[in-house]
Amino acid sequence: MSSVKEVFKISFQLLAQQTDNVIKDFLRLTKDFMDNGPNAILYNKAAEKLQIDEDKIVSIVKSICLMCVQSCKHKLTDIEIKESLTEYGFNDTKLDMIILFFENQKPHLLDILSSSAFVFPHFKELEWRFETDMGSRSLLHQTVPVVTLKLDLEKKNVFETLYLQTDPLNLVHIKDTLEAALKQNQSQWIRKIRRKLK
């Protein structure tokens, strides 16, 4: 059984060999698939017209749909999409047709993805306070300062406040971890992964 990646590759290589008009037909079929779901009658007619197996028609339609969804999920730019599709043999005209189709479908796909995705709280504001005991009769050891963090979060227009306490050593570790994650997110390796469609 072929993997999704292999089916995707074969489908796009076959699509790249087609004429501009045939690609327009496939984009229309994909639009119908996104709006109304699979339509065996349309695929059968397309298979007869193009002299291509019906299974291959369905694979191409689903591959275009998958490319659009994954591009929205990973927030790929038009240039990144073109770079990822160029390896399948598309010329500039065909790539422009696919990009135009993607741009037209993008708002609709983003609406669907945002409504079906898990909603995590979004960071709104951070306040902090530095506290320490300067001395007391019972305090025989060296004092360890405490940092209190107040996080304001928003989830579906509902605000939540979260209080955290930590010592400076852990706070520095948290800061270093977040900075490392940001650097990794901007690295070339991550950009390459984003370009490749699953």
C-alpha cells in the first residue's frame, strides 16, 4: 500500500504533465470536492474525457486539497508553495494557476481550520514582582528571592489571570528555553520542514 507522500508525489507529477485547460478542470473538481464532498459522477466523466483512471483523478483532487490544507496549516507563503511544487515539473504558468486557486480558497479553509482546531489561551500581558525576605530571627540561611509572575491569558474572548512563583534560577532557565525555541523556529531546518508537505 502506498504512503500518502508517495500518492501525493505521483499525483502531482501526473498533474504537471497535463495542459493548462486540464489543470483548470482539476482545480474546478477540487473546488467542488471542498464545497460538496466527493462526486463519483463528476470523476467518472472526467476520467472518460481525459483518458485517465478514475482512481488517479480522485488522487489528484485529494492531493490538491491536501496541499491547500497543509499550506494553510503551516502558513506557507506563495513562494514556499511554488518551491515545494517546482520539483514535480510544473512550469510558471501552471504554478500561478495553482497559487491563484489556493489564494481564492484560503479564507474558506482558514475558517474551517480555526473552527475545528483546539483553542489554546493566548498570551495578553505579563506583570512581575521581585520579592525577598531581608531578614528575620528564624531566617538562619541565605535568602532566596522569589519572582511572582502574573499572566493574563485570553481564550475565545474570555480572560483568565494566572499567578506563578519561581526563583531567579528557574526564571533564567525558562527564558533560555523560550529563546532557544524561538531561534529553532526561525532556523533553516524548520523552514525546510514547513516547505515539505506531509
